[in-house]
Amino acid sequence: MIEVTGLGRVFVKKGRQAKRAKQSGPTAQDSRVVALDSVNLSVPEGETHGVLGPNGAGKTTLVRILSTMLLPTSGRALVAGHDVTTEADQVRRRIGIVFGGDNGLYTRITARQNLVFWATMYRVDASVVKRRSQELLERVGLADRADEPVEGFSRGMRQRLHLARGLIGDPAVLFLDEPTMGMDPLATRDFRDLVHELKAEGRTILITTHDMSEAEALCDRVSLVDHGSILVTEPTATIGRMLSGHDRIDVTLREDQSPLLSELAGLPQVERVDKLSEPGSVRIHTVSADANPVVLRWLLDAGIDALRTGRPTLEEVYVHLVGNRGLTV
């Protein structure tokens, strides 16, 4: 449903930005910002795909191009089989967009009036606008507030209305750009439940986020993005295999076993030892998967039997490949 090949986008600084760039360096390159650099991505029908990266990585630029709001500088992108540049009208009839924040909502009118307006923009048949608007308001839990001005809505309520707006055209492909940004935990949980329902209906969903828990909770696969490039695309459930050479062992030490820590950290098979939040618990990062049996034997011989092994989480892969800038868990 989404095919991206060699996609690039370069922004040219103008006005004051260009003047500052010129003052800071002599080359013309200073006035150019590469937001996307030869991006390749394929998302099959019915998949929930996460684009994960820190702020400024190029996630929103990618969504804006795929939703025909921004032209690419190079490369090609197809959505539902249609080119986003030459067949923009065909693309728009098949997509829905949900951005974080207030963009796309008119706060002085009611929730129902917002949906009716956007239904008109999506050219929804007039005979079904009223029924579809009511169904969506009920689905997102806003039916009892449907005729109140949006300016009185909480952040979570506005984001649910955003989702209803994105669904008003009954899209086959749904773009969610940082959909739970700024929402409280309860509103986030409800929003994610709605996304799971949409996936069950067979819709293709692309989510951009820098939230680890969101990606793990919602996505079938994730693409890690940094500085406009996709570093890797893997199934969410198995992405930890990427760092199979960095397996970890969690152990809990008794108070009398604390002196063993320095000896443990000095083993050639151990990369590092990190303290965990639970008292007496540490995480041992081994240098390779083959080192695990050696370290486990050492622990057992030392009388440490409260332990468990595991592969890296999505968070650990992210930090390893991207770093911890912009990371939230």
C-alpha cells in the first residue's frame, strides 16, 4: 500500500535563516537542509508500520510527502498504487491524516461541525455525511460532547476528534503523526485501543513516533530513522535479534555477594554491568551470544542463581543505533 523508492527532500533556507547560515560558513551547502536522504520503504496492505526516530529525524517530512502535502525533491512514492506527485487527487481519496496538536481542527465550532466540514473536503456523499459523522463521534467516545465547541475540549478529546476527522473519508491508508504527543496515560491507552480496532478492519496504518512504548504496543514492523535516512526496518517482535551479539543477563545479588560485582565486570566475556532500579539487581551485557554460557556458568559457580537472560528491547536497539536524543519510554 505504500512504496517509497529513493525518496529525498531538501529544504533551502531563505531570509534570515539563509543570512545566518551564510555568516556561519562560506559554502552554499550551508543554506540547504537535507530532511530525507534516499529513503526506501515498503508497507504491505493491513500492516501497522512505525517510523521511529528522534525529533528532527525526518518523520513528519515523510508523512507530508506521502499525504501529498509536500513535494519530494527526488525519488518516487506510491500510496495505494498511485503516485503522490502525479496522481495526488487519487491518493487523497484513499488516505486519512492525523497530526498531533491542534492543526486541522476549528476550535470555535462544534465537533460535529468539524466532521461535516472535513467530510465536504473529502467529497463524502452528502447523503451519508450525517450518519458517518455520528458513527465516528460514537466510536471515539465524543457523542455526548458532539455539539459543544472544540475550544472547551481536553487534549485527549481533541486527539480523538482528530482520529474521527482522519476517518471521515473511510480511508484505506491512515497516517498518524505523533498521535499521542502530550496526551495523558489514560487518553493514550484509549487512543491505542482505537488504533488496534482500525488495524483489525484491515486498514494500513503508518505511525511516526519517538515513543518506545507506542511503537511496541501498536506496530507490526518498525523503521528506525535518523538524519533523514532509514537505518533498519524489522518486525517489532524480533528487532532485538539485531543486537544478538549484545545479549544480556539480569541477576539479583544478595548483600554478601556485592563484592562479586567488580570481579564480574572484569570478565573478558562481559562488556559492561549496569545497575537496575531494584536493589541488588544488575544487568550484564555480554560481548557476544557465545559468551552467555561462560558467564552463566561463572554466576552459578559463584552461587548466584537469581537470574534471567533476554534479548535487547526495542529501546536498547534504538539507543544503540540512534543514541538517546529525543528518546521517551
